[in-house]
Amino acid sequence: MATDTAAARYPDGRPAAVLFDLDGTLVDTNYLHVVTWWQALRQHGHEVSMARIHRAVGIGGDRILDHLLGPARDHGADEELRTAHRVLYASWYASMPLLDGARDLLRAVAARGSRIVLASSAGAEEVAAIRAALNADDLIDAVTSAADVDATKPAPDLLHLALERAGARPGEAVFVGDTVWDVRAAARAGVPCVGLLSGGVSRAELMAAGPVTVYEDPAALLRAIDSGPLGGATPATGSRSGEAVHRADGGAHPVYGGR
């Protein structure tokens, strides 16, 4: 596990810590959340389109109902709604689908000496199920979940805690996430964010949120690990935040040495 001593970046510029979101970043579960939230909401008389729910995935469970139903609603059924979603979603725990390259990416990051912290807005039970699916606890230095903080993403609290548990300062870490909420939380925490398109957010929308760069999925990030931010590279002179999208075939729009 990570120590309490703040760790600087390594001499070659690699981050001392890499913080990972889970849903849509390491596991292919965003659309499972969409369907199970849709079912839970319908059970309680709320008709919310799946498109709206999908755009809200990544917001913590303490905030998503306000986002979808508005803060002025009757809050009396909120806990029943959250429980309904948890029960519906838990039916997928035994078949949690990993994204291509997810475990190998964690292995490669650990092999390069960076500490790994899972920084998720999911509940503790869900995080435990994802960890079981990843089967990579020997690579992971620390974990956070919604149970550890008062406010989840897009608040920066989870990332502040992840940095503390990694023993790193904001400029010594990189966060990998797949939603605009991840990018916004990282910005508020002062941590550069690498975006992935594997959560289903559109390329334009994710780039507009301001990540340092964007890759198709964990496998694409893995293939470029030594030429991108996880390997210590910095954006090319004159490039804008979020300008690159690295494709699954290894190609890239220019930045971080892409073609």
C-alpha cells in the first residue's frame, strides 16, 4: 500500500501515481448503469430517457437523482430509488465485463513504478465487485469509493483522498476517466486527466471538457503508454488540451507524438 510520504515524479517525468476511474474506464458497465437506473426510475413512476441517464453516468449516486429529477422534487423516495438501482445492478456482479486491455494497463503502469489508486464514485459494494472482476489487487496501492467522502464527482473530494492515499501531490499524478464529470473533478483537484471514449461519451464532448489527451480505450492507452502522459510525455508545443484522440489501431490525431 502507498506510504504517507509525498512522492515526486520520477526523473523521466513519469507520474508518481496514476488514479483510475472504474465504470467505463476499466469495466464496460456504463450502459448497465443506464438500464438499471432506467428500470429503478420507472418502478417509482419516473420516465427518464436512457440518453439523459447515460449523460449522467459518472455523477456520484448522492447527486445523480438531483441531476435527473431536479432538486425541487419530493426526496421521500430517494433511498428506495437508490436501493432499487443497487439491487438491479448487483445482478451483474458475477459477469462484470472488463474493457479490452484494462488489466494489462494496470500491470504496465505498476511495472513502470507508478502507484495505482482506484478513484471511483461507486459504492463500496460495487467497487468490491469490480475489484474481484479485475483480479489485480496485487497491482493496486489504494482504493476510494463514495463511502469515503461527503461529496462525489464532479466534486474533487475523491481525487483529493486518492492523492492522499497515494502519497502524491496533484502535479505528481494523472487521472484516467471516461466522462466529463471525471474531467471536471480532476480539474478541480488540479490533476491532469486522460480521457477514454470507452464509456460512450462523444469524442467532441469529452475533448471539450479539457482532458490533456483522449484515447479510444484502455488498450489504446496501453499501446501508447511510453509516449503519452502515463510515460511522462507532455503535450506538443502549441497543442490544446484535449486535442488528440488516439485510436484503437494505434493512430492518433497530433499531440503526444501522434501522426
